Amino acid sequence: MSYTLVTANRNYSSWSLRPWVLMKALEIPFIDRIEPFEAAENYAAFRAFSPTGQVPALIDGDCTIWDSLGITLYLADRHPAVWPQREDARAWAQSAVAEMHSGFATLRNDCPMNVGVRVEMQLPSPALNRNIARLTELWGEGLARFGGPFLAGERFTAVDAFYAPVAFRVRTYGLEVGPVARGWVDHMLAHPAMREWEAAALAETWREESHEAEMGAAGRIVEDYRAA
């Protein structure tokens, strides 16, 4: 197997982070190919490597796998460590991954990922507060049931990868998730793979207007650690 993982900007691309951090954490070798968001519309350019015109995409020989969940399922067929080994933990992790993949729309819209800044948010909407409450509940359940320090037990698995972008969002926007869930966030932010992604994000000089506008709508930037 010789994988190439195509991802976009480290600061912005939460969907890219999921398979990237999963493969890094599980030490699955891959060629790391970055295709940055260079305009508000990248569909035509990204169609060269992805049928949806979106990132991420995994290339394995003649096979292209798209969407972060599709990539995760493909890898799980070839690398058993993607999911927890305990049956109950695996069932919980798969449900939590599906919930992240299809849900939390308000969190995505109101708190776009930007690794390199800190934002003083406007007053959160009731819908955002519900998303945050659900995250707090979900993470607390996983940590309590399976003993931590990761969401489904002692090892990093796909469920941690799928919520990894939220760990950055919690820090960027100062979201209150309570001490138990915050412990997982801190543990994730200290993980070597997450620190590698963050270092690359801070070194980026790309700025994309629509992503910056989305972040500006969320609140006021109070710190910006990104390279000029």
C-alpha cells in the first residue's frame, strides 16, 4: 500500500485534519500533499484529484477515496487500530463519529476552524449552546465509560480524529465544555500529531477571504499567532 493524502490549509481545513491526524497518530505511512484554498471557489481545481471537488481525498494506487468518513472506513478495512477493539467501545465510537459527520452544524457555521488565532466571541446563540452541551455530554460519557485518556479508551482511534478539529475550536473561541471534557481537549492539543499540524498552521502565510470573513463574523480576533 502506498497512500497519498490530499488535504488543504492547516489553519482552515477541519475535514482535512481528521484523516491526517488519524494516519499520523496510528503511524500509517502516507505522502502528504497539500492543495491550499487559494480562492473562494476551488471546485474546478480540486476536481483534478477528487470527484466532489473537495478535500480530503486519499489516493491508493488507482483508487481514490473521498470524504473523511469514506477514508476512515477504507483505512479501517486495512488497519484494525482505526476503531477500538472492545465491542462496546467500537459501537460507541462509530456512533459518535457518525454524529460528528452529520451533526453539529451550528458549531461548524458559528465557529469555523482557524488554528492560529484566538477569538472573543459574540454572545452564543441557543443553538450553539445546545451543540456545546451535547459535546460536553458526549465526551464525558466516552471518558467515563472507557477510562480515557482518549474518548474510547487508552488508545487514539477514529473518534478522537473526528473531534480533533473541535479541540482546536474550543481553544480558538474559548468554548466552555467543563473540566472533564477540557481534559480531553488539553490531552489532544498536546498530542504530537496535533502539535505537528498546529506548527504547520502557524507557519502558513495563505489567507483566504471567505474563511477570514466567516471567522470575523464569529467575533473579534484578540490574538493572531500566524506567520505574516
